[in-house]
Amino acid sequence: MKFKNTGAQKSTITRDVNDFVDKTDNIFKAVSVMAKRSTQVNEKMKAELMLKLEEFALTQEQLDEVFENQEQIAVSKFYESLPKPWAIAMKELLNDEIYMRDADEEESVGNSNNNA
């Protein structure tokens, strides 16, 4: 996933609650969906960062030496400048880029099919 090109805000801005209610019919459902998506984005971001930082892992011998690794600093600064996972999730919800399914509705449909 290209985190830099998501178009999400890098700072906090005021949102109209009705925009979220229009998407999910319930503000609590909207918050729940954004929280779950935010967790997914955060896990992907963290995995990608850890993969890149593994290249800079130090051995025991190198721990005694103190030095700055400019490439590692650049990678860290890049990830610090990315939009936060909650901002990406909010943008995706408002732009209908998140697929949502209701587990309760699926259970009731499944139960009615079993009874027929």
C-alpha cells in the first residue's frame, strides 16, 4: 500500500458528524469501522517499517560503536511524515473505499436459509 499517496490529511481538521452518519446510518458503527480499518493500516505500516529497519540491525560488536546512520534516519523521518492510520481510515470511509459487511445481518440470513 502506498501510504504517501492516500490523500489523507496529515493534521487534524474538523469534520461534520453527519457525513459519517450518512455512510453507516450510525455514528458508533462509523467509529467502529474506522477503528478496525485504522488497526489494519497500522499493522501494514508497522510491518513495512520493520522490514526496512531490519537492514540496519546491529550486531553485538557494533553496539559498542556509536554512529549515525543517515539512511536509517531518512527512513524514520519518512514514516513520521506519513498521514496517521486513523486519518487514512477516515478518508477511506468518507470516499466509500472501505468494504463493510454486517455480521449480524449475515447470521440472520444464514439462519433463515437453514430453516427453509
